[in-house]
Amino acid sequence: MNNKTPNYIIKINVLNNAIETDIDDKNLSVVNIFSNKYTYDILKNDINELCCIYNDILNYEILGKSYDNRNIYLFTLGNKNAKHTLFIQASMHGREHMASILVMRHIELLCKNYYISEYKGLNISDILQNIKICIVPMSNPDGVDISINGAEVIREKTLFNNISKVIEENKIHHEIWKSNARCVDLNRNFGCKWEDSYNFNVKSFMEYRGEYPESEIESRLIANWTRENRPDICISYHATGSELYWDYGQKGLLLNKSMVIRDYLKDLTFYKLMDRSSAYKTGVLGYSDWVSMYLGIPAFTIEIGSPFVTAPLSMEEFNDIWEENKFIPIELCRYVVNKKN
Ligand SMILES: [Zn+2]
């Protein structure tokens, strides 16, 4: 007998009963949740459609281009002049593209409910007067397309040849590709203990740290944006594990703040809290570690999906993931606004 089912039912009941909100997620029609093949082209279409429907509250800009000439998009939802910012980025790892569907749906949910719904006694539009949500829905578009469709989607000859070589030598299926088009693992390319990750020194579909910190366009764009904008909170969506990484050795006020926010995330998702020792066991440090330790900003890595499976996730998991994560952006915004105004 599968003893997971009763727990799951209890969990969903707790989630639905505990939160006082009339946010309606029933008729979201733009972001498709029937296929897990969320390519860059689908993302582009959804961006155009959402920005067309919700043009008074949603804007996008192009932060830059990937090595194979795909755009790195950044959405801004809410008052663009608000002094507070929540930053969310997804799909830094190619095969974890379900996270792009999740954050695109977050955007659609909040746009659709912007003028009509409340969350914990506050109008969504009032919350988003004081804080803006900035979202990079696909940080590694080349990697996502390689994972979904194979090396053939890469148009630049040298990149294509190197990717094909890595796939062939490692005898892997393209769907488990994590790196960017230069075979660098973007989440190993930030300047936090980068020197210590010398085990990860060969071009690969995962774990290669690159030639130097922020050597890659994609990681540099995200790092520059974070440095310049200094969000109140940074969220990185990855897959898989149903885990929350929050503990990077931060101290004092930052530690206290991180623990408060960690508890909000835990209450919504019920994901497993990963302590510092479990993060260090992997021997590699990523964007959230860097944001917390070098910029002093509370940062969290949220691993969606079942433990013990490798991404890409099956779409069958999406409903659970959605229920666990759908209120995270608005909950964090409410927290920041309540606390500081
Ligand atoms: Zn990842």
C-alpha cells in the first residue's frame, strides 16, 4: 500500500484551510500546464501574451542574450518604482525547466487577481504598490532547449560540436543536461568558495564551474542585476527534492531574518529544511550561497518535485508543486511590506 497518499491529502487540506485569501487559480489560460516541454519559444509566446493582456501592471525587459542568442527575460510585476523588491529566478539548470512553468504561472495568477483579490486581509494591488516582483523565468534558455530537444537546437557550430561531444563521451540522454551552451554549470559559476570547487573542472553536462567566477554571460547578468538592485529577498527555483536550502553560515541579523522567511516558506510548502552541513556535503556552492554570504541578502533555494528522482520532472507532479508553491511570491511580498511600512 502506498502510505504517501493520506499524508498528501492532509497536507493539501491544511494548506487550503490555513490561508485567508480569495485568490482564484481556476481559470488561468495562458501558461500551459499539460506538457513539461516548456521550450524557449513557448516562453516567448507566453511573455508576449501576458504582457499584452496585463499591460498596465506587467512589464518585461531583456537583460541580455545567451551564447546561442536566446533572450534572458526579466519581468517586473507591480509598482516599478516601489522601494522594495522580491527577486525570483528559475531554470538556471536546463533540465529543471518545470520551474519556468511554475514561475510563469505565478505571474499569471497575480496578474489575474491583481485588482480583485485579497491575501490575508490585504488587497493584492495594495501589497504590490509597495513591493515589486522581479522574475527571470528562464535563466539558462540554451540549457533548457538542449534538455528538451537535444544538441541540434544549438545553432552556433562550435557550441554544437562541444555539446555533442560531451553528450557522446558521457553516454547520456540530452534530457538530463544542466549546463549552459558552453558546458558550464551556471550554479557553480558564482564567486562563493569557487576556488574550492576544483573537483569540477572539466566541460560537462553538469558541475563544471567555468574558467573563473561569473565567466558566463548568464551568471554574470544575474549577478550584476542582483548587485545593482539589491532585492529584499532572492529565491532560486531548482528541481528536484522538495527541499529548502537556507543556511549558508550567515550570522546575526541576516541569520534571524533568514530564519523568519525560511519558516514562511516551510509553512507553505512543507519541504524539508536543509541545514548547512547537508548543503556543504555536496561540496558545491551556488547563487543563493553567494547572495547570502557576499551581498548579505536573505536567499533561498527551493527544490521542487519528488525526492529521489532526477529532473526533468513529469507533469503529473505539477499539481502538487503548484499547491505547495502558488502563494510563495505574494506571501513573501506581504511579509516585506508588513514589516517595513
Ligand atoms: Zn538545479
